[in-house]
Amino acid sequence: MATATFDSLNPSTGELIESFPRSTADDVDGAVATARAAWEDWRLVPAPERGNMLFRFAQLLEREKPALADLMTREMGKVKAEAGGDIQEAIDMSYYMGGEGRRLFGHTTPSELRDKFMMSVRMPVGVVGAITPWNFPIAIPAWKLCPALVCGNTVVLKPAEDTPLLAQRFVDLLAEAGVPEGVVNVVHGFGEEAGDALVRHPDVPIITFTGSRETGVLVTKAAADGLKHVHLELGGKNAIIVMDDADLDLAVDGIVWSAFGTAGQRCTAASRVVVHEAAYGELQSKLVARAERMRIGSPWEDDTEIGPVINEAAVEKIHSYTEIGRDEGAKLLTGGERVDGQGFYYRPTVFADVEPGMRIAQEEIFGPTTSLIPVRSFEEAVRAANSVRYGLSSSIFTRDVNKAFKAMRDLQTGITYVNAGTTGAEVHLPFGGTKETGNGHREAGQAALDVFTEWKSIYVDYSGKLQRAQIDNVAHPAPQ
């Protein structure tokens, strides 16, 4: 068992929140064995009852929402309103997937033979290894665990080392909701230790991972020998297109929320703004004015708009991209520096005159930085938006319905918004992206069930004789 520990720190102050065990491969072995033993009974619990437990879990999240939101402001650094929204996503997902306990639809279809019945049903797979990030420390565990559980799987959760207390509270509330002991297990610690052991474990047939593209590739390679189901939600380099006919005040609202919300630490963050040249100057001035008015402060204070980034390494990475942008010849309009004092704060940063091929327009920064890219036409805007390796979220601001529908068709992303920013997914539609944002699977909505189930086709022959499908044993009249 783990004897070493690691600390969870408040990113606003650097103060210690709590210490946690640094789980080892032996700890992972124990958690997987517990989950595997619990699966034998959990898979037999009627799915409606599994769903009822998720309904109770949602009610407990509602009860604990103020306390969890306060903890999130201190352990992760989200401002109060966003912390509440994170928990609300988990509530919504729990209710939605609870309802799947009375659906989990399969299919029936007529047989080509007499007196024969056919159907397909969803079957649970076994132990799910869930590796979750720190930026949505309650929502993303819910997006993974709720469908996994309602489908009849058990779980070993490896949460991010930056937000372990929130993950522990999440698991404790599942137990309070009636999820039996051993069905959900948590191992704390680091990816190269606990995470790698979980991915490679022979008794874990499903891995669901949210994080960076680079780590996603390592997860895929480590799971390959076991032919595991691997579900990846990776990076984004999301663009908002602003056309010359757009409502610019609305567009600025969307950009500020998408680029600087959660201090830019979202996979759906708008780190690029592709602007028609006719609107470029006015949008630039409006956006800079708004960015410079944003209040940076302690996330638990009601009027704070931007809290800290997660840790010192994040500050250093974000600032390195400021230097890269300068070196590439982009024009720094505002920000570009950390905030003096305690904590890991970085000012909202806007670059102008950015070319689509620049590194700041291609690589995920994961901080409060966005780049303005001028274009001359709708077609050029779409090309610029599609010019990155990722394909998670996209947005267009326009009053032209024809351009809106062309954008919905032509933007190469899993999510597209019209006259809204790049964030704001709801739990009943699939969430995920194209290209190098993932590996084709989706979270949320009905699509999430495909990650956590296997299809079984069932044939029932009640003819009382052996019937052979696809055998040409029926006499056909000769052609005339």
C-alpha cells in the first residue's frame, strides 16, 4: 500500500489543502481486484435500480452544491459561478443517465426465417479505468462514471493530482447514494505511476481518458497489447469566426466567456478568433477594453471574473507562449504577464495580426490567451478555422442564415455553435471532436453508452427444427 503522499494546494494562495496517498501499482492491483469482484453482482442489479442510485446521487449533489462549489474555488481555482456550473453539469448528467436505467435501448428486427425472433442488447464489459483531469473536477467524473455505472460496469477512478479532494467527495457521495462497496474505487497519485498501471492492467478492459493529446497517444500505446476499449477526449484549438455582419457586442461577450472563462483552461476554450477585415478594427478595440476591465482575484469572491491557473508549471507554459507569439511577430494588445503577488495568476492576453500557421494559432496553450486572425472572406475564415490538428469546437457569429448553415456543414469539429461562443455543451448531445481531438468516441448523450457496453445479438428459434440462415434451400421459379 502507498506510504508516500502528495499535497493538494490552493492555487490562489499556495496553501496546503490536504495530503493524499501516492498510489502505486500495488494499490491499483488491489482496487482493480475489488472492482472485478464487485462486478459479478453489480452487473446483475436491475438497470432501473442502478439508475435510481444515480437519481439519489444527483439529489445529493444538489444538497452539497454550495459546499462543493466553495471547495472547487479553493482546490481548483474556478470562480464561484463557474464552480456551481461544473457541479450542475454533474447533476444534469446524473439525472440523464439515471433515466437510461429504464431505457438502455437495443433493437429488434424481423428474421428472414419463419418462427424466429432476433434482437440486440447492450451488455456491460467489466472494470472501467477512468482517468480524469483537474479542470472540470466534478463534471468530467460524472460524464464518465454515470454512464459506466448505469450500464453495469464497475470503476477504478484515477483523478488528477491537482484536485484529489473533490474527487474523493464525489466518490463518497456515490456511496451515500447507495452504490455498493467496491463498485467505485479511487486511486490517487500521478499518471506515470497509478495512471500507467491502471491503463496496462489486464483486468481493465475499458480506459476512458481526458487530457492532452500527447498523453492520449501514450495511453493508446500502453493499452494496445490488451486490445482494450480506449476512449479519448484530448486537446482543442477552437476558433470563433466573426463575420462582417455580426453583432459585435454579442461576439465580444462570446469571446470573453470562451477565451477567458476558467482562465482559458478548457479544452473548448476559444484560443483563436477569426475576424472579417471589415469588423477587425472595431472588434479588436471592444475586446481589449473588455479584457482589461475583467476583475482578477480570489475565486471565492462574488465579483471575481478570472481566478488563478492551476499551478506554477501552467503559468510558465502560458508565459512561454506569450514569448513565442512576440517572436513570431504577432502584436501583443494586452496582458502577456503574470499577476504580482501570491498564487498562479495570469492576465487575459490578446494577440492581433496573427497568421493561421503561427504556433500561437496552432498549439494548445490552456490559458487566458487568444489570437485575432484577420481574413477577407467567409471561405478564408473557414479555411483558417480548419487549419489546425484538432477538431473539438467551433463557432460563427453572423446574421446570414446561408453562411450559418455552410459553417455548420464545413467546420471540421465535433461541436459547432451559431451566435454563441465555443463552450456550453449540454449533457443530452454527444460531446467530443474530430481529427486529433480524440479517437472517434463521444461522451454524453446516447453516444456515451457505446463506450461502456458491448453489443450482443440474440437469435431465438421456436420452429422446433434446425433452420439455417443464408442457405439457399428455398425453390425459386426459373426465370422466363
